[in-house]
Amino acid sequence: MSNSSTDLLVRCDRVARTYGSGPSAVVAVHDATCQVHPGDRIALMGPSGSGKTTLLHLIAGLDDPTVGSISWPALGDRHSLRPGPLAIVFQSPSLLPPLDVVENVALPMLLLGTDRKTATNAAHEALARLDLDDLSSKLPEELSGGQAQRVAIARVLAGRPRLILADEPTGQLDHATGIRVIDVLIEAADELGAALIINTHDPLVANRLPQRWDMANGRLTILGGAKIC
Amino acid sequence: MLTLTWLRGLLARRAGRLSITAIGVALAVGLLATLGSFLSASKAQMTDRALKSVSVDWQVETQPGADPQAVLTSLESTPGIKAAVPVGYGDTKSFETTTGATVQTTGAGVIVGYAGDYRSVFPNQIRDLAGATTGVLLFQQTAANLHAAPGDQVTVTMAGLPPVTIKIDGVIDLPEIDAMFQKVGAPPQSQRSAPPDNVILVPLDQWHRLFDPLAINHPELVSTQVHVDLVTSLPHDPAAAYSKIVGDAHNLELKLTGQVLVGNNLGAKLAKARSDSLYAQILFLFLGTPGAVLAGMLTVTVAASGADRRRREQALLRTRGANSRQLLSLGLSEAIAVGVAGSILGLGLALLVGRAAFGTAGFGATNAAAVTWAAFAVGAGLTIAAFAIAVPAWRDARDISVVAARQTIGRRREPRWQRLWIDVILICASLLVFWLTGRNGYKLVLAVEGVTTISVNYWAFLAPALMWLGVGMFTSRIASFVLRRGRRPLAWLIKPMSAGLSDTVAASMSRQRRLIARGVTLVALTAGFAVSTSVFNSTYQQQAEVDAVLSNGADVTVIESPGASIPPNVITELSAIQGVRKVSPLMHRFAYVGNDLQDIYGVNPTTIVSDAKLQDSYFQGGSATSLMTKLAHRPDAALFSFETVKDFQLAPGDTVTLRLQSGTTKQYVQVPFTYTGVVKKFPSAPSDSFVIGNADYIAKMTGIDHVGTYLIATAHGDSTAVAGRVQTAVGTNALVNDVASKRRKIGSSLTSVEMAGLTKVELGFALTLAAAAAGLVLWLGLNERRRTFATAAALGAKRRQLGGFVWSEAIYVTVGGLVTGAAGGWVLTNILVKILTGVFDPPPTTLAVPWAYLALVAAVTVAAVVIAASSAIRSTRRPAVQLLRDI
Ligand SMILES: Nc1ncnc2c1ncn2[C@@H]1O[C@H](COP(=O)(O)OP(=O)(O)O)[C@@H](O)[C@H]1O
Ligand SMILES: [Mg+2]
């Protein structure tokens, strides 16, 4: 394990996020300090409403903390995270309805400025890796929930990120499909050598990952676990 | 109970969408109610104008054998008659005057006996020109023929009686000469073609002294009438007023069986007003209906964009145990609430507009009309609300689980109507109907004189209605075809704004062609509506102007008074007057065509077309320019009226010898002309026969270049003010008329009805619709895809890249909609103008295009689109994290 700061993917320093103000304010994340290193496999556990999504969005640079600071020493500044070194799998369907599967998978690369041909080839490759080639020309509305989530993972894979965040990726799937999706996700992260954080309230999902962060009422506890060094 | 809770919930959470729907309903209701109140107001105005334009309401002619005194007495006691004044008519063989050594003799003439109170009861019948206002009054044209002036003696010859000499006290004009000398009781087609040229008015007792002796041997040469002024409390609607007045006249004839015939001048005017009012109604229908329908469509579209959410809510309600009937009644109550709120708002709007337009009078001309139109408008509003809310709710309630309904992108086949080419069939059907109505000469309104019912050829409505439908559907077909098949060229086109994503943007647009084609269609229809409404209105305005110019001759005309002569340097003098742009002489003389004395106009053929704003429709057998060119090439060329050509069996090239008065000897001399063409109308010319020739030729042949009439073009708008200054300059030597006052005077014709207010409402409405359609539809479409944009932003799409998606679509919708809308609007305007030919007098040669207004519509549309698109882009500036959490 290297402790050089350039190897650190994410550093959260006493981060808090409050929604609203005054008496109705909700503190969704409370004084969280954490770090994400290359190769990390983290299950972010906690009951519904505990602040998991909020923390994930903060780490993804989708949201700003109200207190504290976040930095991405090895990934670059906030604006160059996505598309690029950081990719997200959302809880709800996140494929763009008017684009077919290949176009959806190729989109992050196109957004980065990759030429169409290269992007399309990479997309086909990523789909093939996940055994999804036969879906290439389908539209999102023609896919089942599990298929859509796997395509979203293919999209992550095609972008070759260094950190993958997944927000309850199995939340809308039946159990068997959910487990399959998690396995695909872990395989993808292994293949890319990327760090992975999965939000979940399902212990069965959490058990598939070596590290564990717990979230309760906005408070984050790092439980550690078998770290891969 | 559930309903109330539901509605309260809706208000709290969907206030925006509900109020947009209600505003859509309000716009449609407001438009219809405003049109209604304008319509009934202008109908009332038509009736009013008909009443005011008639100077003698009835001319009741005593029939042979009846006692004139008894008839008079009986009329005086008839209810509804305000005043009854006896008038005598006696035919003479000739009038004669002697000036110095020359003797002037006219043909047959009429001497009219008028009672002492005649002029005060009917102030508009006689207009004083020179001399005394009572006693023996000589008609101006006769005075010209006889070279007679007040103080001169005229010798009257009557059949079988010694000549009588009477002294002229004054010279007068008879503005209502046609009605005055009508054949009472005869249908219009058997009326005299022209009133008599020779008329003298004498006091009634003097008339009796002259004609009582004649009546003994020649009763057919003498007749008496009673001129009647009616108490006019008539219905506001010209048709109803017409029925009443015709019925009253028939009643009178029945009451005095066989003793009288009624010449119903008021009835004749109302008959014209009646068909004019029907035309007005048709006009409002043609121009108003598409507007209301479009407002409805827009509302339905807006409401439909909330369908997804509504379906989700219904599903939720269903899981909580609500059944289909309850869901349906919820949808229905939502529709009624929105419909009623929108209707109240719309009626308020109409009330405001009406108040602004008619002052305190407010809404509709009569209570009945107001209630009818309000009810009609509210009915339409509720229908729209039902289509927007209740019908979709009902459809959802029937099969809530239909997955297909959720598939908004999909690879669904093109809609059935496209596969069946219904749009093309509709357009062909429209053209067919158009052609069929064209064969009947576009006769929309059939009004038969004396028949109280009037019929409208409603089939003609089919042509524009089908065309509207066809154009709308065809636009949708083209828009989606281009998106489906033209992905490559589209990608190439949008390259500049799609930030390297052109293929992806094109693919995305192609798959959303349903949504985008809907936007294009709505923009096209509203733009087409704006084009057709505004072009139609300007053309109408243009023709009204032409009509007024036609009857007046120019912006301002100066016509020499009989006996007076304008000094020759008058052109320079007139040109110097402030506001005068150009003065053109128009020579006016009289010429004998056979035995018929006609007006002859001497023109300068190289300048007259523009000076007098000549229209092609004034002529037959060539355009204004081509016939004037012929005149310019041949000094003795002349244009005659159709009746003259028929009567004299003229063929082009024939020589026609006319007699004109010589300037030197004052004798009539023979002047040969060559028949070159037919003239139907000419500025300031009478409605019957007249002649057009070269001014230089007439001057040369008669030895005098005396002009008589001057046409003045004003520098800018206010012709009445210029006319006032001109009148001051020429004094009593000439009559000065101007277009604006003329237009105010022209009877009850449709053109004179104040349409300005209506036009403003219509144009404002069209503008609002165009902006709303473009902005709202685009914004709602983008808003519906907020989630998609938020996802793209979360994936890292930069603002510029998101803008590529939004702008490509916005530009496609705007440009596609405006271009097809302009084309469709153009086709529709042409159809409308042709079908409504009867509205135009004279029919237009060219359409008037209000470029400024159309530019404004385009600008407002583009502005609305820019606002909608940039607000959609702005809302994606920060990835909408919240949206990503939603289910
Ligand atoms: N936009 C918001 N405004 C107010 N409160 C919010 C908002 N988003 C989330 N919250 C609240 O913050 C808390 C944490 O939410 P979230 O991060 O979604 O938890 P989890 O993902 O663990 O379910 C919850 O109490 C939630 O209600
Ligand atoms: Mg969550």
C-alpha cells in the first residue's frame, strides 16, 4: 500500500451536508471523514434515509458539501471527474431513452471527445464483455430492469474509470438478478483495476465486498475489513 | 368528498400545469366570445347604417283609380309611420332654354311636385348648389344641359298642352335620384337603367296647376306618391330588421288593397345589409374557428404533457382501492373545474376587450346575443377541457396497465393515417371542393330580393377546413419523415451546434420524432393561422381602400361646380397646399352616344394608372396597364361600357362617332372614336355607362382643354385635413371630396363596418398563439425530458453539449414550423380570398402582405423558443441531483 497522496482517489475531510435551513433543516451527512484508495471494495451500508446517497453524490462531485472539503488527489479537479476517471451506476434507470444501447454505452466517451468510431468499437467491446452484444441495437424501453442495469455497467466499463460508485444498483431488481448485477460490477472493477463503492441496505450484497462503511443518521463509521493492499 | 380532497391536492401540487390548461381554455373562450360580441355589434352597426343611409324609407305609389288624398290620410294614421308627405311626378316632352342666339332643348323630363315640409322631413333628398332653396329647383345635370342658372326661364312642353314657361329659382343636386325615380313595385332587374337626366322640382300646388290638366287626357303620364318616414325601432340584426320592414310594407299593401304599391327603400338597404351581415358572420367563422381550434389543440398538448404523472397518480390511487368509476369521476371533476375556471377567465377577457372597443356598451349588442355567444364560448371551453383532461383520464382508467402507452420513443410503426395517406387525401379533397365551389363562382350567400330567407353555401367551408387538417397532418408527416430518413443530412446540418455529438443528437431526434413532429406541426399551424389571418385582413383593408378610392377617384378629388370654372393655374396652386403630393387632371365632359348622354373622361394614359390607382378588375379584355398602353398608342382610342358595346354591337376597331360640346361654338360637334376595350368601373365615374378617351384628343377635337376634375394624392394619411385646406383654396368653385369621409359614408356595406378592433383582436390572438405554441410546446417537451438531461449531466455532459441537444431540436421545430406554416398559410389565404370573393369589393388583383406583422410573429416565435430553450439548458447547469433520486 502506498501512502503517497497522489495515490489517494478521494479524501473527505469532516464533510457535512445539510438540506434546507432553520428548524426544518435536515443534516443528511454529519462530519464524515474518509478516504478511498485504488483497489478499494467498499460496501456503504445503512438504513434508508441514513444519508448514503448524499455521501455518494458528494464523493462523485455531483453535490457540494455545506461544511468540510473533498478532494480527488489522484483523479484531478472536480470538473474533470465525469466523464473520465469517475463513473456512477444509479439506483434508477439512467440510460437515455432516445439512444439505443450502443449509443448509450458510447456516450461518455463521445462526451470526452473520442471520435465516433473508436467510441462505438469500445462500446461493442464492453457490451461483449458483459454478454450483452445481442442487446446492442435495442432501446432502453425495450430492456428489463436487470438488462438496463447491466448496460449501465457496460457504460461504466467502456469509460475505463478508476473509481466506480454504485447507488443501490440492485434496489429495483429481484434478488437473483440483483446478485448477478453485483457480480458483474465487481468483475468489471477487477478488470479495470478500479476502486468500487456500492451503496446498499442489503447485507447479502454487502457481504460480497471486503470493506464496509456504515451510515446511520448521517454519521459515517468506517468498519474497515480486509483491505487489499 | 374524495373529489374535493383530490382537487385541493391538485391545486397544491399541479397548480402550474392546471393554470396553463385553464389559460388555454380562457384564450379559446375569450376569442370566441370577443368574436361574438364584435359580430353582433357590427351587425347592429350595419342595421344602423342602413337606417341612416336611407333618406326616404318608403315611397308609396297611389295606383290608378285610387284617391291620393284618402291614401295620404290613411297613411298618416298608420301606426309606425312618423311622417307622410305627398309627392307628384309628371312626365314632360322637353325642356328648352334660350341663351342669346342659341336654343338648348332636352329630351323627355320629369317635373316633381314637393310639399312645403318635404325638405325638412327628408333633409338628405335635395342638396342646394346655387340660387334659392325653395320654389322652382333645377337639377344640376339638366342645368348643365340647358346652360341654365337661377333666374333663367325654362319652357316646358307637355303632351297635348300648350308650352308653359317657368322661372328657375335654384339649382340642386339629387343624391338619391335612383331611388327617387324608381319604378315602384318592379323587381330590381326591370328598373330603369338610369334615372332621368332632366328634372325640375316645383312646389306641390304649382305642380297640380301644371299636371291636373294633363292627367285628364294622359293619366299614364302623371302619378302621385307619398314619401314616408318610419318610426324606426328595428331589431339589431339586419336579417330580422329586413323581415320586419318587408312584412310591414306587405301589411300596408294588404290594408289598402289595390290602392298602393310600396317602394321599400329601407327594405332594399336592409337586404344588402342582411347579406353583408351574413358575410361578416362567415368571415368571423372562417377566421375565428381555426384560432379557437388551435387554442384547443395547444391546451390539449399542454395537458397531455402531464399524462405520465397523471398515470402514475392513478396507479397509486388504484393501489389504494379506488375503482375505475371513481377515477373517471375524478378526471371529470378536474376537467369541469379547469373548464369553468378557464371560461370565467375567458369571458372576463372578452368583457375587457369589448369594453375597450365599445366603451361602456360592453359585451354583445343585445342581451340575447351576449348570452348566446357566452354560452357558445363556454361550451367550447368545456369541450376543450374535456379533451385535455377527462378523455385521457378515461382512457387511462380503462386500461391502466398498457405498457405501449408509456413507450414514447419506440419503434412503433408510423400512425395509421400516414400509412393510409389520409393527409394527402384531405388536401386533394379540399382542392376538389375548392374547384367545385369555383365553378359556381364562389357564391357563398344566396339572397333573393323580396325573399325573407337567405341561404349560405356551407359546403364552401369544407375547402379551407379540409385544407387546415390536411396541411397540419402533412406537416407532421414531412417533419417525421425528415427525422426518420434524413438522419445523415440532419447530422450534417446540426454539426455547428451539436459540439461533436451531431450523430448522437441526430439519432436522438430521430427517435423522438413523434414529439418533435408534434412541435413542428403546432408551430406550423399557428404560424399558418397568423399568415392567413393577417394577409386576409390586409387584403381586405387594401380593397376597402380601393373601394373608397374608386368611388372617390383619389385620396382627394376636386370637381368643378356647375357653372363655375376653375382657373387654369389651379394645378400649381393645389400642388402648393400642405399635404398634397401630386395633382393629376381628369377631364370630365358629357358626350352623346347615340341619343344617350354619357359621362366621358379624358385621361393621360401614361400616368392615369398610378394617379387614379386603376385596378385590373375595372376593365375587361386586358389589364389596366395594357388598355392604357393601347390608348397611348392611338389618340382616338376609347373604352366603352359593356352595355354600350352590347347596344351598338361594337367590335374592336369599330369607329364610334360621339357628339361633344364645342368649346368655341357651344354646339355639339361630331368626334370619331375607335372602340378599343371595355371599362366597367372608373374612379368617380357613375355606375352606369360612361366613356374613357385620351384627354389630348378630346381637347383638340372640341377646341377646349377645360379639365373639370382634379385627382389629388396626399403625402400621408389624413385626407380629410388636406381636403379641408383644398376646399378653402378653391372656395365655392368646386366640390372637394376625400377618401376617409367617403368611406364613412358608403352605405351599410361590409367595408364600411369598423373592422379595426376585430382585426386587432385577431392579430393579437394569432401572435399570442404563435408564441405560446413555439415556446410552451418546446419548453414542456424539454421539461418532460428533464430527467434525461439530468442523467446526461450526471454522466458529465457539459452545458455546451446539452445545449447541442436542445438547440438542434429547437431550431428544427422553429425553422420547420415557420417555413411549412408560411407555405400552408399562403395556400390557405389564397383559398380563403377566392372563396370569400363576395366580401371583397372590388375583388383583389394581388394579396397584401403585412410584412411588419409577419416579421413580428417570426421574431416573437423565435424569442419564445430562445427563452424556452435557454431556460431548459439553464436548469441543467447543476446536475439535478434530486431528479436522480426519484423513482
Ligand atoms: N433535497 C432534499 N431536501 C431535504 N432533505 C433531503 C433531500 N435529499 C435528501 N434529504 C434527506 O436527507 C436524508 C438522507 O437521504 P439519502 O441520502 O437519500 O439517504 P439514503 O440514500 O441513505 O436513503 C434523508 O432524511 C432525506 O429525507
Ligand atoms: Mg439512497
